[in-house]
Amino acid sequence: MMLSILNKFLRVTRKKGDEWKDVVFPQKKNTFLIKCLGLLVIFISLSIFWDKVGNAIPRINFLGGLINLLLIGLLIVFWLGTTYLSIKGYLALFKRNKSWIANNLAYMIGSLKLYDEEYFETTNKDKVVREKRITRVIRIKYKETDKHVFVRIMRDGDRFTSEATKLGENLESSLGLELDSTNQTVHYAEYVFLKHKDERIALDSTVTSVNDSDEIKITGNISYELHKVPHSLIVGGTGSGKSFFILGKIVSYLKLSPQADLRIIDPKKADLSLLRFVTGFENKVATEANQICRILRETVELMEQRYTDYFNDVSAFGKTYRDFGLPPVIIIFDEFSAFMHSVDKKVAKEALDYVFTLVMKGRQAGVMIEILMQRPSADDLPTNIRAQMGFKAGLGAMDSIGYNMIFDTNNVEYKTVIEKGGGYIQIDGKHTAPVYFETPYIDKEFDFIAEIENLMQGR
Ligand SMILES: Nc1ncnc2c1ncn2[C@@H]1O[C@H](COP(=O)(O)OP(=O)(O)OP(=O)(O)O)[C@@H](O)[C@H]1O
Ligand SMILES: [Mg+2]
């Protein structure tokens, strides 16, 4: 009985670890006395309890040797268990009061003067004493999970309301953690920190080697399953690392089993168009408007064909291309906006219609599209297409207007991206706001063409 109560108590204290807690400022002074008192109470109640149990032992003597021994054994185990649990519970309480997060945040409140003080006059033995008192303190809540620390600065309409959204850097240095993402509502500004720094990975480790898995790793902390997030958008100015990112992704896609069937569209005849020299890619690279429309049309037809062949009766209900062992078909469309601007309206409309059909219907049939462009412009990529892109990445230094356009939000703080291949990413089902990331690292010596050639030959 007592054991179960204690257990319940412990579970409650443990659960509180991932509940929101308030930062108290000024921090309560020495609670040493209270803690000593707590230990004394545990000690006394255990003594009384064990006195009673100890007295009960002689009374069960009549049950005979073996059973008696068993009962005493059980009681000793019970006694040890209860003592252990009470002390553990007590220590948990002890620890909670000393959260380093609360301490650091309280210190920040003090050092940034995020509180208001007023003078009060009191009379003490006929003397007027002026005394400073804290009348208002910024309200901060925090929560800790395995991987993250969440901090919410409440916006209560006082002078801290506008302050709340500008504390990213201060919080980062107070906590000594990397800011992962921010989120803002009328009621609070939320900052999410990584407890363990995310790590850039090397290209070799981007595909999970587990059979049947189509998990693509992007960084140490970020990965996604291709069939759940089929369509992607990658935006970044020149030199930001788009080509390296997509070439890396091509290598990952070719490592999947079954191997992905890729089609490349590169209207600027740049890096990607060189893939046409790789055996197996000859008819799958398009650089001219008519070829581009042909590849798009053929892929739409392939998608329709898959629906006719595999999804033609009720037995296909709830199934996807993976259930039929079909490879994912992925169109990689580089320089999308440049293409839209360089062709006449009729061709642009035709291409857009195909892209729209693919993003709307492709998921189940495993037909996907990955769009790359330099600037995120709503005119070039209509909202109805953009809304279907579950994977969005913005690379390189970009103003927040640019980033906000990619992620369809307007209340995120972005830090300046310095690293080559660094940027922000948001994957449906994984992130609720864009987070900073770096694309898989690729060595200068890495020979993409040779690697892709090898993978195409199944080597
Ligand atoms: N993941 C990476 N690993 C190592 N180096 C990288 C990475 N990403 C980018 N770089 C470096 O940055 C340079 C520019 O990257 P990249 O060619 O991919 O840019 P881009 O966005 O495709 O530019 P453009 O729009 O001009 O085609 C590369 O030549 C490389 O030196
Ligand atoms: Mg490029």
C-alpha cells in the first residue's frame, strides 16, 4: 500500500520534469531548514512504521519455519524498497528546486533588470524609511525534455511584451545552449534550445542501412522518411550550397532499395546537367524547354499508369507504392524560377500544370518532385504548390523576408548564416517551426560523377 503510494508520488515528481515551471525571481533564499525538516519527517515516519512491522514479526511465528523465513525475507525486501523510494523521492524534490535552468534564467532577469521596482515609504519608530520593492517581474516559464529546453516569455501587455521577442541571444548565452527554433503567439514568445548540439554529418551516413527503411538523414538530429515527405523545396542564393545538397541527396536516393528512379531538369545546363553523361541517365536529363515538358508529361503519365495498375480496386486501400515494391520516382527540378521566366507563358503554364498534378497526386504512387530555386517568390511558385512541399529548406544568408516566404511564417528569428551549406529547414511532422541546420558535409575530393556512376551500375 505504502509502496504504491510512494511509487505514485515518485511518478508525479518524475512527470513534472516535462511540465511547464515558473522561474521565480528573486530566488528564494536558503531553504536548508525546510530540507532538513523534510528529512526528519521521513525519518520519523519510517521509524514509526518499522516499529509496528517489527512488532508484527513475532506474531507470525506460528506459521512454521520456512514460511516464517519467507515472510521475514519479504518484509526486509519491502523495508529496503520503501526506504530506497522515500530517499529517492526526497532527493528528487531536492533536485527540482535547484534546476540550473531556473537559476540561470533568474540570473538573467536580475542582470538585464527585467523587473520593475518602486519606492515605498514606511515609518519605523517615527522615522520615515524609503524602501525599494520589486513590483513586477517578467514572467518566464520553462520545460525540459530529453533533447530540448523550452522557454516561454509571457506577453502580458506590460513593458516586457515587446522585450519578449528580442531575448533570443541573451537566452542563448544565459543557458549556454544553441537556439533551435522560435515561435511567437499573442500570449508568449517561445524559444526552443537544443540540449545537445546538432552535428553536421558526412555524406556517407545519410541513408539508414536498415532494410525496408527509406529514412534519409540530414544532420545528427534531423532525418525523415521519404514516403512520408515526398515533395521538397530548396531555396538559396548563388553559392549557398544548393547543388552540393541536391547532389548529396541524389547519392542518398540511389542508395535506397529499391533504388530511386531519378529525372533531372536543369534549364541552366549547370552541374546537374552533367549527369547526362552517366550511363543510365542518358534519357533522364532535360535542359531545353521541350525536353523539360516531355519529362514532366512522361512522369505524370507514369504516375497515372501506377494508379491504373496498382490502385485499381479496394484491396489497394491504404497501400502505397512501397507495398508493391515500386521504386520512388523523383524529379529534380533545378533553377525552377529561372525556367519559368525564360519560357513563353504557354509553356510555363503547361509545366506548372504538370508540377501541380504531381504534387497533388504523387505521394501514394511514389512520384515526387524536388524544386530548387534562387529566390522564394510567390509569383514563380504558386501557393497551392508550395503548400504541398513537406520538406522546405532555405540555404545561405538571406533576409528574414526571404526566409519567411519559404516557410510561410512571419514571426521567426533567424540568425545570420555563415557556414557554407548552412541554412534553415522545416520538415512536416518533424518541426513546427524552421530550425537551423547544415547540409551533409562533402569533401573537396569527392567525385560525384564517379560515385553516381558506381551506384547506377549497382556497385
Ligand atoms: N555540404 C557541403 N560540403 C562542403 N562544401 C560545401 C557544401 N555546400 C556547399 N559547399 C561549398 O560551397 C560552394 C558552393 O556551393 P554550391 O555550388 O552547391 O552552391 P549553389 O547554391 O548551387 O550555387 P549556384 O546557385 O550558383 O548554383 C561549393 O563549391 C563548396 O565549396
Ligand atoms: Mg548550383
